[in-house]
Amino acid sequence: MSLKYMTNVKTNWIKARDVRTACFIAREALAVGMGSHILLMNVISKQETFYRATDRTNGEGVACLAGHKTFSIFAFAECCVFPRIFIVAYPDNAVLFVLEGGMLC
């Protein structure tokens, strides 16, 4: 089974088990970080969607997660050696900004 095939698998079977990273996005959604995926659940309509952080474009894993309290955006840091921070719009999962290349003092 090729890696390309594995990244195209639908993720509607994923359910949160050990929740360590969760936040609210505005007053409409709950986001739960699960390894390389973020479960997004609209608390009004009960609709579940997923953000997949499985590649260089969308992020390489989810180390930490934060939602904005009034705007429909969330941010997460990658789970890798040189992590980037992704700012993503909800509910369309469009990457708005990628922050990278900072220096530690």
C-alpha cells in the first residue's frame, strides 16, 4: 500500500479517545487535536469535519491547538523538530497564514 493511497483515505471513522488538546472556535465549534488530525464539531448543527495535518502543505502533525474566542479561526503547531504555526479558517479549513523560521533566544 503506497503512502499516497494512505493520505487519501477518508477520515470519518476517527473518534477521539485520549483527549489532551481541545479548544472552542468562536461560539460555534469544538476542536480536538488527535495526532495528525483535528476533529471539528459544530456545536449547533452537530456536524463533524476533520482537518488533516498529514503533509508539508497542511502541517505535519498537531502538537498544540488554540481557537479564537470571537473569530472563526484556529491555530496549531506542528509536531516535528522545527515546528511551524498554522492559522486556519473554520469551517472551510483554508490555511490563512503559516508562521515559521523564528529564533529562540
